Amino acid sequence: MKGIGGGSPARRSAVAALLALSACTIERRTDRVTQQPPEPVTSAFLRPWGESSPPVGVRSGDLVWVWAMTGTVPGSVPPRLVEGGIAAETRQALDNLVAVLSAAGAAARDIAQCSVFLADLAEADAMRSVYADYFPAPPLRIAGAASGLTSGARVELECTAVLPSP
């Protein structure tokens, strides 16, 4: 080994190891299953009333988020609230919410959590009676008072839904 690499014994050992490795072959292992990487999750904004309308939700994988649902008439420019007070606004807001969920492939029964914002907590009972028509088995709900709701609304909703498994 004196002719190989010369120098210190450590250097000669390293050169000998490289020569031994160069005679080895590397083969792919076939004794274990390899997992494919998961497909990337894509997200899509939801615009059920046309591409020119602002997004009112997003679908990402099997989750759907919907925000700022008020009792506005879909497609009205400028946005116009339905007439009839809190009950009519709640009904329209929930109709709008169901339309957005439908555009994402979900339904009201898929809602996991819903937040309700009221301009006046004294109107909570009227809101609850309409809400119960849409959710016989209601999802988790958080309700609270908020001032300055979108377009002067009396009620505003946002929710998170989980799409059913195929």
C-alpha cells in the first residue's frame, strides 16, 4: 500500500476505503413500500354570484370558510338589504350562506362552526327562531354583538364547513 496515496496511515486507510467502495454497486431497495407524497392542497375562492363579485368564501381541501354573509339581495349593486327586519335579514343571510356552501360542494349540514354577529343583542331571539329552521341539529355557534356590520346589516354570519368524505 506504500504506492497508494503515500503519507500517513490514516490517509492510506481512507484511500483504501474509497477503492473498496468503488467496487460496490447501489441497488434500489424492494423490501419496503414507499409512500407517494400527498397531492398538494389547492384553494379556490368562492364567488357564487359571478366572477366579478368579491369572494365570499374559500375552499381548501375538504374545508370551506364563508365570511360576511348578510341579508343582502344577491347581485344587487350597490348591495341592498332585504326589508322586514332581523328575521328577514337572517333568512336571507342564511339563504346566501347555503348558496356559497353549495358552490363549494357542501350543505348546511356540513357546517362545523358558525359565528353570528348581531347589531343588537335584543334581537337574538328573533334570529334564533329563523336559525333553527335551517339547522334542526345546530352546529357549534358563537353569537355576539358587533357594531358597524357590513352594509348596515342587523345580522352577519361566518362559518367553517367540512366537506363529506367521498
